[in-house]
Amino acid sequence: MTEAQQRQAQHYLTQAKRVVVFTGAGISAESGVPTFRGQDATWKGMPAAIASSIGLLEQDLTTAWEWFDYRRTRLKAAAPNAAHIAIAQAEKHFAEFLVVTQNVDGLHQKAGSTRVVELHGNLWRGRGLRTGKQYDLPDAPLPTLPPRGEGDEPLRPDVVLFGEMLPAGAFETAEIAATRCDVCLVIGTSGVVYPAALIPFAARDAGAAVIEVNPEATDLTPHVTLSLRGQAGDIVPRLLAAVSGA
Ligand code: OAD
């Protein structure tokens, strides 16, 4: 990020009343959470995309849970980084502010963000297979798999699996905020997974300034107003400091 780019981004943010922050795995990279692309992750010889699929869950709920509980256990020690914290502190400075995340790690909430739409669910919750009722599952590893809810109902991870739709209402809420915002900050996403990746386009098409923060160029880069190269933990606090007057 050049100084001129930093000033330009800060200008957009200090003028803004409504902000959407759209995040992907890259915002949690500096918290030690692995990103998805650029690696061929496997678990017990299974590609991660198969382990995280609705097909495996329907076939073998316990094995599907073993994979998610492995991820949960690895995630347990992860703490929000400077980017999550700066975003959480920024929300009170805007009339409207919404974090729209593709991440399932819960780190935005852990940092203190209160207005978060989770497009892909949350690893720290389970959902009743019959009732759809959501349960907080803070333990990792879980004592028994699959975990069970009221009436001994088996639970599934409350995350969006490959081959599934997004949770009802989540995308719609995000899209409405995107079409109303003045600035959309796009942080740490490759922008290749849809419909999530439509959010920056909805903001741009409605006239918002779209500011990307990523160490690399992405599919979204040609479509944004400003693309800032660098790590989220470095750039995001510098941009948002202008808003909080820090
Ligand atoms: P990806 O793994 O596709 O992309 C991560 C992005 O973060 C890349 O563009 C990296 O360059 C960038 N990045 C890496 N380190 C960074 C840092 N320190 N600061 C800022 N950016 C950094 O992850 P997503 O775009 O989130 O879906 O992937 C989208 C979806 O694909 C996920 O939500 C998941 C996956 O399939 C589901 O689980 C349904």
C-alpha cells in the first residue's frame, strides 16, 4: 500500500456513514488459521472438499464430525488479530456497520464485533438434524461424536457444506447492507466462492467505494475502487485509525 493509497482509502472511510466489511479466510491467517486455496489439504487421505461435503455428512455423520472436531480443536487456541480488533472497535463510529464473513471461526465475535452476518455458518455451533435448532458447542474436542441436543437429537455442524445452500436470510441481509453502504472493505478473500463473492459487486453497482486488502491480486481486483497490497493485520488498523481518531 502506498501512502497515496492509504490517504485515499482513509478519505473514503472518514466520509462514510454506512460500511460493510466483507471478510474471508485471509483475515484470520495471521491468527494461525489456514486459508483454503493454494494448498491441497487432505485429512485421513480425503481431500478437504470431500470431508466438508454434504455427501460425507449424509453417509457417515461421525466421520464428518471427526473432521470438524479436528478443525475446531486446532482453532481453539486462535485469538483475534489486529485486523479483527480494529474492525470491532470501528463499528461504533458509523451509523450503519455490518461485518459479512465467509469465515466459520468466530474470530470477529471473539474480537467484539456485534454486527456479523455469517454466510457459511460457525464451527462453534451444532444444529439439530431433525429440528434445525442451533446449539453452542464450545468444547473441543467434543466428548462424544456426534454431539446430541434435546431429546437425544443428533446434531450436525452448523456450517455450510459443499453442495449446500447458504443459511436462509444471511445472503439477503448482507446484500441489502451492501446496496446501502458508502464503503465496502473486502479483506482476505480470493473472491471465487459464490454467491458470497457477489457482495462486493452489489456494493460497487450501488455506487460504493470498494477497497480490497490482500497481499495478492484476486478475481475481485479488476472490479474494485482501490486494491491495497499487504497483510490485513498491518493495513486494516492503519485505515481504521483515521475513523476512530487514533
Ligand atoms: P481463500 O483461501 O480462497 O482465500 C484467502 C485469501 O486471503 C487469498 O486471496 C490470500 O491472498 C489472502 N490472504 C492470505 N493471507 C492474508 C493476510 N494476512 N491478510 C489479508 N489477506 C490474506 O479463502 P476465502 O476467500 O475465504 O467456504 O474462501 C471462500 C470460501 O471457500 C470459504 O468460506 C470456504 C471455502 O470453500 C465454505 O466453507 C463454504
